Amino acid sequence: MAENDTVIAAAHAWKGEPLALATVVSTWGSAPRPRGSHMLVHADGRFEGSVSGGCVEGDILQTAAEVIAGAPFQVRRYGVADESAWEVGLPCGGEIAVMVQPVTAEGFDPELFDRIAEARDTGRALTVTTNLATGHSDLRPQETGEAFLNRYDPPRRLLIVGAVQIAQALAGLARTLGIDATVIDPRARFLTDERFPGVPLDDRWPDEAVAALRPDPATAVVTLSHDTKIDDPALIAALRSDAAYVGALGSRKSHAARRERLAAAGLSEAQLDRIDAPVGLDIGAIGPSEIALSVAAAMVRAFHDKG
């Protein structure tokens, strides 16, 4: 999951040092963090990630210190019914179980972080299996005992076609959400570093760029240029890919005309039905920033649906 990116980066930076890994292995009700969420704890008290958004992290830090010092792995359960609810419970009303393992060959093997990073860099998902009876994590399926499977998906990406004002706001939102955005536009005057500081830019024709970037189930493609010569080829390439989300700016009338053009280009009804148009969730958006927000919300929903 994208939220664990900082944990994986910290594991690389702290490799070889005494660490413990806390993982949400089960949830019930209004749990603040989903299953699979990590918190990596260093022996000196530093940590990255979160298992509850702050509700029980203090108790996890204490448990992690004990595990780093040699105590066996532990599974800690938290909920509003706990005797210690006022200190470390979940005011949201949910319940979670958190496993705290040593980052060792007997617990969560440090090499697993490298394997996860390698898989993500090549666009592959990787599943780590943890035996809840022994606290040992491995890439191989567990032969006996109850197991927790944690899937690490490739980083989420967003391909924005059309370097317009909405694209500027959307690229910034994507960065905040931990989504890697690339802006595609063959028009040199639109596609400048000054307008999109720190954002990867691609000046190829959109069909070529989208095909080369190979959208997968962790990728969204959004066309915003309002120029059919730019948007249509990008949509054709995106709809022939495994992209999780394909959105197109424009009114219902313009989208009806778009569907006719794309159908004439050979796309099926099923492919055309994948287009979210008018793009974004209907929040009554006014102006580029609000439209970008509606697009980001629709994109995130699609990612969760795919997951």
C-alpha cells in the first residue's frame, strides 16, 4: 500500500540496525488504519509510519522496545472495551490487532524490504505471508497455522494529458496523496518546468507516451487538454491498457461526440464505458482547483475499487 512507502524507505536507511516492525493484522468497525499498515521502530526511539493515526502508537513504541531488546513477538489488541481504553484505546469505536515483530531472520527478514522495493520498482505486486503463531514472515506460503497475507502493490501513478491549469492543481494533489504524476503534452509552450515545478514532463504525442508508460492497475489516466487531437489518441491507448481509472474532461454533450469518434476508431462499448466523463466526482466543483479535487477523489476511489 502507498502509505507504507516511507516505512520501506526508512528500512533501507536503517538497514543493519536494531528494528521492530508493527503491522495491523486485523481490524473491526471504524478502525483508523487499514490492515497491512506498518510502523517501523528504531532502537533509539525513531519511527516511521502509523498503525492507528496516533491512538495507540505510544504503547506500540514500548512494545517494540521490548521486542528489540529480545522479547518474543507480540500481538496487541486495542478497542474501546479495553481496561486501558482511556490511555491507549481507540476513541473511533473500532478494534485493531497489531503484530510487533523483530526485524530479523526469525521475524520479519530485513531482506524482505529489498524484495518489496524491487517488485514495486518493476511494477509488480508482492505478497508477504506471516505465520501468526510463530511471528515469522516469508515470501513462501505457510504450511501450517493461521497466516496473515500482506500484499504490496506497485506505486500508484497518474498520467495527466494536457498541461492546462487543472493539471497544475491535480499534479500537486497527486504529490500530496503519494501518487507519482507525469504530465504529457506535445505543446512546448504549455509543458514547462516553470508551470510544473518538480513534476516529470513528457512531450511525446499522447498515444506514444501513454503506450510507452504502460498503464497498469495502479495507474490512472486523465485527459484535460480539450483538444481532440491530443485527448483522443491518449484515451485510445489508455482504454487498451489495464489502467485502473480513465477520465476525460468535457460536458456530457462533448462526451457523446467523443464516444462516437472513439467507436469509429475501433473501441468497443465496454471500453468506452470505462471512461469517467464528465471527469471526477460530482461535488459541484467550480474553478480549476475544485475540479482537480473532484478528479483526485474519483481516482482514489477507483484505486480502492481495484485493490
